[in-house]
Amino acid sequence: MRRTTLLAMAALAAMALIGQAAAPAPQIRVVVIGKSVHPYWANVERGVKAAAQKLGVQAVFFVPQKEDVAAQISTMETYIAQKVSGIAIAPSDPKALAPTIKKGREAGIPVITLDTDAPESVRIAYIGTDNLAAGRIAGREMRRLLPQGGKVAIGTGSLTALNSLQRIEGFKQAIQGTRIRIVATNNDKEDAATAVSLAAATLRAHPDLAGAYGVYAYNGPAWARAAKEARMAGRLRIVAFDATDEHIALLKEGAIHVLVAQREYFQGYRSVELLTLMAREGVDRALQRYRVPANRIVDTGVDVVTRATLAAYAKKLDELGIPHTWKP
Ligand code: BGC
């Protein structure tokens, strides 16, 4: 072969190599599926978007209007068919979602849970609150608020999602052996208007209700509104999950007494971080590098907030890097 031909071939080979090296890595696209339209989930979405921007990946965020298992399944199916890089889901019903989670994994897509777990599914890990422990904290706070005991009622948005069941279970454990008695458990299926009307009906049925437990983000404000309308505001002791702007305003007014504040911003942020690492480095290495514990649970933690600790809570959020617009 002539020298010029050889040189030309070498140049072509080099160009092909450079061409290969310059080809952009396939775009990572992760999906986060939540449970309902609510400021709580807007905070999760903020975390999702912040992480996606920082890591230079695409993130899709979806929530159904209210509790809607069928919508969660069909949304997940859509993204499995699109062969996305990873999916994080908060299953409203862990049993119903398990086959879809399996389908995703079989298609080679890493699937994790956030906010509420499906430990019996093949999800790889869970990122969120330790809900049994958090439920016990809520029960302990109710005990503190009602040292003489009394009637209490529970409001929740699901009787299938594990986070709700564990929060109720933990609460019951913590009030065992006291004179606190649960007289009603309402399920609004994450419908804000239903939450208020069920709370109002419970207050009509039990005008001597001493305490109310808000299991989901909707529920604390729903109890507070119903109590105001029934002229029981302040007298009805309310322990509620979450700390959206609405919760903080009601805490300041004295309409809600204790908040068990989740760190939902981190749930969104960390889900995107972990799924991105899995897409880039493979599942096993990602679990190791992200220091996911052997039980595959990444506990994002909670804060117990009262009117007296509001300023300290704001300071803590600033230190943790969790954005908030309210001022103590
Ligand atoms: C729960 C979520 C729920 C949200 C709104 C939160 O306390 O962790 O699972 O979707 O409240 O109801």
C-alpha cells in the first residue's frame, strides 16, 4: 500500500475515534411519581428540579389530582415503555404497584420508592421518612398535649399506602396505656374538600373531642378549619404531619399545636441523585457510593415543630439547605 494511502487511512481512523469520543453521552431521564396535587408535593418537585439542574439530567415529575392508583400504574407503564433511565414512585397502594415495579426492573430500569415504601416489591431502595417512628413521635406529642386523656380522631388520606398505616400504627403504640381513646378514623383519599367535610362531621358527632391527628399534609389544616367553624379552635389539640406554609401559619395562630415536619424536598432531591448515579455507574456501585444502608432505607428524618421552636426550625432548614419562604 502506498504511504499516502496509509496516512489517509490513519487520519480517517483518528477522525472516527475523535468522533466517537465527542459523541454526547445519552441523556439521562428520570421520572418521579408522587401521590396528589398539594404544596407538600410541590416541595418534592422543587427538590427534583434542583437536583436535575445540578446534575445536568432531565427529570419528569408527575402527581395525580388525588389518590389514584390506576393513574400511578398507567403513568409508570408509559415511562417504562419509553425506557427512561430510572423511576422513583410513592405507591398509594404497595400491593397494587408491585407488579408494575417488577415490570420496570425486568425492563432494566432501576426503580426506587420515595415518601411511602413498598418493601415487599422489588424496588431497589426507599428514600423518605421512617413512618412508624414518626407516628410514635406524633402519639407522644398527643400524650403531652392531653395528659388527662380524652377522645381523639384521626384524619388520613389513605388506608392502603404504607406511610399512612405506619403513622397510625406508631401513634396507637405511643398512646397505649393512656386514657386517650380513638373514636374515629377518616379517609379522604387525598381530597382536600373531603378532608374538611369529614373533619366537620366528626366534630359534630363528638363535640367533646379533645384531640385530632392529621396523618397527611391535608389533614392538619382540615382539622383546624373544621375546629374554627365549630368554634373549637385552639381547644381541639391538633398534632399534624408536615410543615407547608399553610401549616406554619396555623401553628403561629395556635390553631395547630405540633407539627411533625418531613423533609420532602430531600426526598425529591435524593431520588434524582440516586437514580442518576445508578444510570451512570450501575445499581450496585451506586448503592455503595451513595452509602445506602443494608436495609435499603434512606431515612430523610423529621423535625418536631411547635410555636416555641419555630425560629430554631427555620435556622435548621437554612443549615440543611431546604428552601422556605415563611419567616418565623
Ligand atoms: C404524605 C404524602 C401525601 C401528602 C399529601 C404527606 O404527609 O407523606 O404521602 O401524599 O401528605 O396528602
